[in-house]
Amino acid sequence: MARVREVGTLWIGGALSWMEQLCLKSFVDAGQRITLYSYEEIPNVPEGVIRRDGREVLDTDDFIKYEKKDSFALFADYFRIHMIARNPGLIWVDTDVYCWRPMDYDSDYVLGYELPDSDRVNNAVLGLPADSAIVHDILEFMSDRYAIPPFVKPKLREEYAAAAKAGHPVHVSQHPWGVWGPMMLTHFVAKHGLQDKVQPLDAFYPIPFPERTRMIRRASKVEARLTGNTTALHLWASNKRELGLRFNGIPREGSFLDTLLKKHDIRPEFAPIKGRAKLVFEDREANLSQLAAAGIAELSSIADLGGTAPALVLAAHHRWDCDITLIDLRADGAWPEAESDWVAGYRAFLAENGVDPARIRHVGAEKDLRPVDLVLNLAGFGDVNKVKHLGPILERALHADSRMVMDIRKGSGSFPFLRDFGSNEVIAEIGDGAGGKRTRIVFVPDPPAETVSDPGWAELATRLAGPEGFYRDNGSHSFLYIPRAKDTLVVTFDNLDIAMNKRDTRRPWGFEFIEKQGWSMLGAMAGGWTWYRDDWVAQEFDRLASEGFFAQFGRVVFYGASMGGYAACAFSAACPGAEVVAISPQSTLDKSVVPWETRYKVAWDRDFSGRYGDAAEASRAARRVTILYDPYEPLDAGHVNRFTAPNVMKLRTPLLGHRLGSSLHQMGILSPILLTALDGGLSEAEFHRHLRARRDFPRYQRELFQRALARGHESLARRMGESVLRRNDNRAIRQALRGL
């Protein structure tokens, strides 16, 4: 009867990629027990793998590595010998070794030649008698980290000896790659005369290192090399780099690796390879800390360019309940004729983790791009792919407050290319897993050029105005009046770029809602992020007031959000007695008045003096000013606190963020709240009755739960979480409760 053998391995470096998952699962599926040692939690280990603490073998925090390649392979070489010495009969395998068939060797000597016509012995698969002389000699040799290896080239030995004599011995971490690996093992095998114990090439290395890329080619190119002697097959982790450079980190259909992935039901897109390929953030907190470093405090929308960061997108969605866009742009900058292969798997991954499919949007053509708050371009254009293909994304997927987090490879030309579109800030230097580094930056777009003289907009606006209305512009701002009933006029404020290029209807802010009520509309349009600080805009409001334009209506309501909310409050002074409905407004961007405001740098240099400059003061002439805001957003709350007049009604929407309109819309209560507010009948009591819907809103539930935990109220958080889960599922809370 064949001897039953067990294998062991080590992983350092966060989450596993699909290659490690594949290799570990291959042993489980073959019925060979495999133990994975680690010094930290690993979130995605395949089921059936035995987990053990690496400190059972080596209780250390000294994880030495090859400094020139920034690789922990040196520590792995050290660890494997200690594992073998402490676990008689256990066979070591690297995490890129695949179980072709179970190893049932009777001998404790399990090792193999790695090159044709060579005596070089590799240690990716290694079994040795625990109490053997070779193990003793290797441990003794490794105990001196400044030892001069007798097996390196003579010239190098001379250099090391000279350095030691001068009092500067060379540490093993500065030695050549493999010094404690194949080089050392080959030396001691020869010293102890164990060549007859070494398995032939086809046992573990039928595809030797120089031919390693066969693994990513047609399966037949590998299968032809496999024999009855083949057991544990080295897949060569260095193939990760080639996959990243040429195939976006995913094996090609029909390749040998592709067939293995399908055999073991491993989905590579959800455990992307590291290095010059797909990149993920390993855990939720790491995700959010990376975004915090990029200055991201809130998101209502996020886009993944190329599908390289599903874990980060999922974490952002769970944190902010943001909409998700998958931008399907090929590596060569072309848009696909049909949906790329990665998209279906990405959607499935998100759905399996609680994301409503209706919140996921696929973009496979330039015309379908819409602005989002954050674009992720990780290990993509500017790193693996040419940066010039980013043009459409920079022009159509970003608004003035957007950010793009991206990786840049030295020599890619990314920094000069991006300079024409905006500014950037380095947030991290990241090793690529192959000895190199990439730079991670956050890109901030320049504000769009001010322009309203768009023939398309002028034509559309003139048509909307009709013979009884009017359209006027000065080249950077415009006014559109659409007459309907005389009982109510709603004055709205919008950005031309958003209305024309990033809103499907190509209509001003609030157009459909106001039209449905039969109200007249005056839309002020800005040709950029100007905060309407233009003398012509002020003069136009003065002219309308002096001509009695506002006086012809029974009620006048000024309405807007954020920049538009500022304008609604400020320009309401043109119509004393009007009503104002503002969502998350600024009061001013005059830095002498609000020195604590750190957003909207694009408008800091504008003049906020004059009658319409300070919205908190200008709105005192209104009959009532209704402001919706999140008191836990400190900058928004700071502005709202400046509105101190008795005509102000402040409606708090805790934990819904700056873009709270999106959350109210998702709860289904934005329209009834606005309808009542614009109609002049919204009371605090009615507003709070509507706001009760937040109790079943996932974002609010998560924020409240996390806030309770952050303040040390674990018991309260548990009760709240259990109450939520009795009503509906909330994956983030469900998972958090398991850890309490």
C-alpha cells in the first residue's frame, strides 16, 4: 500500500491570488492533506485547506527578504527547512505547485532536478528526513546570516571576503536570488552524495523555468510533457508577470492554466493576481483607508475601469451605498463589440455579495460614459496599458469634484499626459511583486472651461422656451424661461456640462418634476463650476426684478442643491418674499469668511462680495428658507450654521451625506418631500414622517451600526444589528455581528 503523505506550505502577503487558490485546492480535490501556515489572517483560503499559525514552526517577526527584489522568498526558504525538521514526513510545496496526482513516495527524500542536463535541484517541492545530516547542515549554514556561501561564483566569494575583512560583512538578504534555495540545496545534495535520491525532471518540473510561458499557452503544449512520473507540478509564479503584461491577469481561453481553473471551479477575476496585473485591496479597512488617503470621504457613484478592483468597489458600496459603473474599455483603447468576458463574473461577484443588480451599470461605448465621483484605474492605463487611451475617460467620466485613483509605471509617460487634464498627488508607492514598483496617485481634474455658447444647448433651450418664453446667454451663463401656470414659478440652477453631456434627458435640473406639476420654470445655467459669480448673472436677476418678472407669479420658489443650493439662497434676494428649498448648500466660498472650507478650490478665487455674495445674508429677505443637510458632514453643517435668520427651517438628515438627494431618491421619498416643500406646505413633522423610511435604508443602517461600535457601544450595536436583520438582510451588519 502506498504511503500516505501530507504537504505543507507558507503564505505571506494578504489575500491569495487565483494561482495560490488553484494550487491549494488541487491538493484538497486530490485527497492529499495540505496545511497552510501563515502569520496573519488570509481572507480567501479554499475550503478544506488546514490552517496553522506559522509561529508553531518559527516564532519570529523577522521576515527576511531579498532586498533587491523586495521578496519574502528568502524567508520561505528558511521556513521550509524548519518546517521539515519539526514535522517528520511532511513534504514542502511552494504555493505555485499544483497537485497533478497525489504524492505517495515511500522515501522521505522528495526533491527533483529542475533543468534538463543539469545537476541543479529545486526546492519548490522538498521532502527530507527530519533528523538527517543534510537537514542539520542546512540549518547550521543558515544560522549565520553573514556566512560566505561556498557555492557562489569565486569572484563573488572574493568580494564578500573583502567586505567581511573590512568590517562590513554582506548580509544574506543582499546575496543573489536562490542563495538559500536551489543554489544551497544543490550544494548540500552533492556534499552528502544524495543524487540518487533526486527525482527526474518530469516529476515536478516537466516544464522548466526557461519554458514556463507554456503554462499560459495551449493546454496541449504542457500536457505533452506530462508523464506517469509527474505528481506535483510547478506552475512558476513568475508567469503572473507575463499574464499581467499581456492578458490583464486572466489566463487565455484554452490555455493550460485556464483548463485547471475550470477543473477546480476557481474564478480568477475575484482573486486577481498581484504585480503587473490585476490588483485588489485585500480587506475592507485597507480599502477605506486607501480611499481616505485619496481624500475620499463620501461617494454616490464609483466606476471600475477594466474590472481590476472588485473588492474595493464592493467595500465602497457597502460603506456609502454608491452606484457602480463597470467601464468596459479594452487594453488597446478600443470599445468591445460585445460585453467583455470579465463583466459577467464581476456582476455575479457583486450580486453574490448583496449588491442589487439594478445598481450596476455597464458602459461599453464612449457615448454611454457619465460622470461619477470616483474612477478606479488600478494596474490599468498608465501602468500595464498605454495612458493615452484614458482620453475619453478624462473627458466624459469626471466632473469637477471627481477623483481618479490610478497606478503609474515609471516610463509610461503618464505624468506629462495627465498634466494637460488636471493635477495629481502621490498617495503610495507599491511593490509590483516582481522587484519593481508602481506609483499610486489620486488625480483631480481641472474645472471645465466656462462655456454656454453650445449650439446644441442654444437650439434646445430656444425650443423649450417656445414663443412665450425666452433664452438668454452671455457666453458663460444663461437663463431659460419656460412659461406655464402663473400660480408658481420655480427658479432652478444647473451646470451646462452635466445637463448636456451627463444627463440622459439633456434637460435642466428639476425639469421633468416641475413640468409634471404644471409650474413655470426659470433655469439659470452655469458653464462650469462658477457658483454663478458673474456680474452678468447678478445684473440679469436685477433686471428681471425691476421689470416685474417675478411679480407676475403667485409664488416664487428658488431651488437647488450644493452649488445650486448656494445660488438658490443667494439670488432669492432678487425676489423678497420668495421661498427657498436648498439641499446641502454652501453659504459662501469667501475664504476670509469660511476659512475652514477645504472643498471647491476651483472657486476660491472668485469674488463673493456684493448683494448676492453671502447666501446666508442674502436669503434673509425670503419668506422661508428650507435647508436639508446632514449634520454629521462637518463642512456642510458649518455652512448651515451660518444661516441664523428666523425664516430658516433646518431639516436634518443624519448619516446621509452631502449628496443626500441620492439617498432620499433611493428611499423613494425625495419626490414627495420636494413636492410638499416647493408647494410651501412642508413642516418639520411631515418631513420626519417621511424620513422614517431610513430605518430600512441599508446605508443608514450601516452608518448607525458602525457609529455605535466606534463609540464603544457594542451591546447597543448588537441589538440594533439583530433588529435590522429581523426586518431585512444587510450583509455588512450580518458579517460584523459574527465578529462580536
